[in-house]
Amino acid sequence: MPDLSCFSSDYQRARTAFLAAAGQAGARLTTHPHPLCGPEGEPLATDVAWLGDPDAGNVLLLLSATHGVEGFNGSAAQIDFLRHHNGLPEGVAALLIHAANPHGFAWLRRVTEDGVDLNRNYVDFSKPLPANPGYEELADAIVPDSLDVQALHACDKRLSDYRSAHGSVSYEKALSAGQYTHPHGLFYGGRAITWSRSICERIAADFMLADRKQVALLDFHTGLGPFGYGEPICDHHPESLAVALARRWYGDSVTEPALGTSSSVAKFGLSDYGWQDIVGPQLVFIALEFGTYSFDNMMQVLRADHWLHAQGAVDWHAPQTQAIKAAIRRQFYPATPDWQEMVLMRCRQCIRQAVRGLSCGA
């Protein structure tokens, strides 16, 4: 039975627990302070822990809170690893990036402080940005001007009619593949590189990941798929060596959006692509996605959260704010003991598989 105390109830407690676990494990710690504060005025930061030989040729990279509010499970996996790992094989080190998007984690948002989905932000902004005609058509129904019951009913009918006309896959792509035209909308990729992306790029450079022999990256996510199941999603090119290694290391549970085998549809600007550019072909990237509740419920809670923040400054203690935040927190972090146990067991398994894969190539 895993120790469920590695799960935290908010960002500040998660950060405190991570730093304590890293210190106890003898990790080398670095901190990247965020320029803004959390909802209670607490400082925010992306914290980094390195375990093992600084010159190791092979690196296990554990990344949490790419999607802020999804950070509860990734933080827990990192803390659990720091508390209970029994050393690393020769030639293998571990790099843990805690809260890539600390602002979203603290404010219970999927997006960064500027409303950008970090997992759609890894595009080349010097070139024309990807177009999403489906989102353009549905934008004002996805995030309406009002949360009035009648207004929401009309918007939901438009969304339902679109899904009936175009099918579920096209519907999900329209909503979630990414868009670059509606700053207050869902899955907005931004118009420039975010603070979080720039920090991740700096960390990669600081630890010379592009010079390593092999890097196995596990990026922890929640929200898609069956309740509690951890799906290892691989967005490398289907014929690449990285996919072959992912299949060898993680087995037949590996899914690929490019082949239509995943609960996730193909998307623009994923961090997968960004990290591939940063690290190079020696990267084996897996987004470990844990299921919670339905896609439709996810859209409802995201709609409400984006509507709330589009109104201007948010009163954190207002009843409506607290209700919206409780709903989005539950969608991405159910916090039930059975879900927590499934998450930790699967995380331990995938981390073990990654370390074994790295050590075989060490």
C-alpha cells in the first residue's frame, strides 16, 4: 500500500513537501522564482531537484504541473519517488521539475498567468500560427458571455449539434487541439513564449540535456480516460526510434494520437514537441495521463473557470469563485483514496520501467 501522504491539498503544501523530500534525499536543488504570487499572497516558483552523478549519460526527467491544476498527481509522484527510491543504476541520474506552471497550480487553473495553455505554447511564433476553424466557429459557445442557465443551454445545443454533424473526433479536435486567436478561450496557445516555457528551456540547458545519451521524460497529466487509469501517451513520430523505445520500455499500453489509438486527439504546440526540439532525438517522451471524469464535465468546469477570469480581477474568497475552483480541482484531482492509490502504483511502475530502459542503454 503506497503512502498517500505524498498528496497535498494545495500548491503551497505540495511545494513544501517536495523541497523537504528533495532535501532528505540529498538532491541538488535549484529554484526559479515566479514574478507573481498565489491567491493568498504566497510566493510561487518552479523548483528543480537533481539526484545522482552530474555527468550521468542517461537522465530520468519527471515533470509536474504543465497544466497547473493537474499538478497534484505529478507532485505526489515526485515526492513519492524522492521518499522511497532505492538509488539509481550506474550511469543514470534523475531530474525532477516541480510545478512547471506554478501559477496555474496555485490558482487552480490549467493555464498560465497569461491565460496560455503551456501544452499548446510550443510553436514557432516567427511563423504563421496553426488555424483551428472548428474552434473559431464555436468560440462564443465554448466560453459564453454569461453562465446564465438559458445561455448555457443554448450554447450546449450548438456544441451538441456540431458534434452530431461532424463526429466526436472532429468535435474534440475543434475544442481541444489548440487555438491562437481567443486569449480568454480554452486551449489558447498564446502569441509568444510563456514564462513557464522559457524556464523549462533554461533548465534543459542548465543540465545539458541535449548532451546526454538518453533522456526519459514522464510528464504527468490528468483528465482524460477511465477513472484512475494511467495511459502512457507517445507523440513521437510513429516510425521514430523514440516510439520504438517507448513501446519496448512501457509495453503494449503505450498509445499514439497520430495513429488514433489514444484517448487524446492530435494537438498543436505540445510540450512533447518542444522538449523534442530542446533535447534532440535521444528523448523518449511520455505524457502519463490519468483518467478522472468525463470529457463533457471537463469542458463545463473549464468553461466556468475561463469565464470567471475573463471578468477581471478574481476575488479568491467569493462564493462563486470557490464553487468554480472546487469543481475544477475535483475534475483534475478527485482526491479519493482509490484514485490516489491507482495513480501512485502506476507512476511507480512507469518510473521503474523508464529507469530500467535507461540502465539497459547506460
